[in-house]
Amino acid sequence: MYENMVTARYYEERLQEEYLEGKQPAFDISAGPIPGELHLAAGHEAAGAGVCDHLRDDDIVTATHRPHHIAIAKGVDLKRMTAEIFGRETGLGKGKGGHMHLFDPDVNFACSGIIAEGCPPAVGGALAAQKRNTDSVAVSYLGEGAIDQGAFLESLNFASVFDLPVVFVIEDNDWAISMPKERVTDVENGAKRADGFEMPGVRVDSDDVLDVYDAAGEAIGRARDRNGPTVIEVQVHRRMGHFMGDPETYRPEADQEAAAERDSIVRLESDLREAGVEDDRIDEIRDDAHSRVDEAIEWAKDQPLPEPGAAHEDLFVSPASGVTDSEPDFEAVGGEE
Ligand SMILES: Cc1ncc(C[n+]2csc(CCOP(=O)(O)OP(=O)(O)O)c2C)c(N)n1
Ligand SMILES: [Mg+2]
């Protein structure tokens, strides 16, 4: 878990540097090697590592617009993910999705820029696992700003009625862009949403990865044993702006400082030392993680950009019925009708 957390933190520090290239002095969001928005997840790492450590490749994860720490913890290919963020042809989505739209079928990972969008597909994945009689599970991440979305509430109901093997993980960082949680939602504890759907709801009050790991272990075990869905809310911290370039003029300084002070990675390092792990070993894990990140970024930047005409390719896996005379060929894409 430490390895995943330091990989995610350093990965984002490096992306931050690359992202700012060419965008200053006046912030130009369309300039530089990573054009468009970039949402960084520094302060969320424990929610990625503590949950995904329980998962296998065949388990499904749907993540949010702030996805890197979760993707790394789920084992998404770091090089192809980085190429995607740089818009390169060898990226996970051939450079068309960017950092909010990462899809890696090898480890069943997806994410989306539409908030709470991941809930229904995760429920669909859980339904498929149930129907196929496997013991795989699905995990859907969402932010606390998404807990009033219809897609989330409908997903909770469907998951509960059909007892599906799915876990909803709310990352509560107190903010939805510039909107503090208490101004837009009726509950302080988002896990209480579970109460109305007859399923367990657990809140982890700190971003201590060991606490997240314990809560997630129970919920994922419940799902794997076919005992139904769970909601977990984890208190995380947004150490940065909503996106790169956000001046955060709306955010009290004390809140920013508090987020900077509570660093789950520093805490885990001291836990590891207390548990007898040598400093050399900690340094080695961190240095290896940094090397892998540097290598992935260098590799990605060397990859070719897609031809402009490729923008029109791969829009549909097969023509939708009614659009052409032929019926969709589901077998050709390895699916079921
Ligand atoms: C359905 C939908 N509505 C609005 C937006 C615009 N939007 C992007 S991020 C965001 C706030 C998300 O806050 P939260 O869910 O708490 O996640 P966080 O950014 O804090 O990680 C909003 C409203 C969107 N992407 N999708
Ligand atoms: Mg939030």
C-alpha cells in the first residue's frame, strides 16, 4: 500500500511539472504537452490503496475525474495510462480520452469526468458477476459532491434489491469544486445514504490507510461472499485546487493548511518505522516507485501523437441497430447479446 501511495503522489508531482509547461505566465489551459483540465488527487491516496489492495484483476473498479491514485492502486498499466494523459497514440484510449477517461480492460478499470457516472456501470458489472456465478466484485468510487446525484441513489437501490456484490466508496474531501459539503447536502456522514437502502454504511473518519484497509476488507469480503452491497465513506483531504490552475480564492487558508498537515503518507511511514521496517527499505520502495514513474513519463513523451483522421475511428464498437441494415455483431467484440 505504501508503494502505491508514494507512486501516486510522485506521479502527480511529475504530471504537475509537465502540465505547467507552456501554460504560464498567463494560465492557458489549452497549451503545453497536457492540454485541458487536470485534477490531482494528492491527499486521497489512502482511499485508493486501502481499498484496491483487496482487489484482483477480475474485480471491476469505476473511478472519478480524480482517478490517478485509484488507477495506480488497481494496477492500470502506468506507461499506457501516461501516454493517454499526454494524448498519445499508444495511450489506453489511443489518446482520445485524456486523464479523466482511462479504460484498462486488462484490470477492469474505468473512470469518467461525469460525477457519479461510475455507479451504474459498477452495478452492471456486479450483476454480471452474480449472473455468471463468479466471486468477483465491483467497486464504484465517487466524491462527496456526487452523493445527491440520481445515478448514485438509483444504483444503491438496484444493488440492494438484487443483493449485488458492489461497494460504493465515497471520497469525502469536503469540497465539490468551490462548494463546501455542508451547503449542499443534508448529511454530514455520506455513508448514511446506505440507511435508506437497507445496506451497511461505514464512515472512516481519517485517511489512515490501515483503517481504510480494514473497512474495505470487511465490505469487499461481504460482497465476495455474496452478502450484498456496502457504502464506505473515507475522509480524505484535497491538498491542491480542484484542478490545476484553480486559485482557490474561495477556500479559507486554515482549511488548506489543515489538509497539508494531515499527510497519510507521512503517517504511514512512521507506522512502518514503528512496526520495525528499516529506513533503507522505505527509501528503496520510494526510490523504485520514483524510477518507474520517471520511466513511464519519459516513455509516454516519446510516443507518437495520433493522426488527426483517427478522431473518427473507434467511435462505436459496431453500428447501433437501426443505424444500418445489419444487426450489431456482438460476438465480434467478445460480448453477449
Ligand atoms: C453530472 C455532472 N455535473 C457536474 C459536473 C461538473 N463537476 C465536475 S467535478 C465536480 C465536483 C465534484 O466534487 P466531488 O464529487 O466532491 O469530487 P472531488 O472533485 O471533490 O474529488 C462537478 C460539479 C460533472 N462533471 N458532472
Ligand atoms: Mg469532494
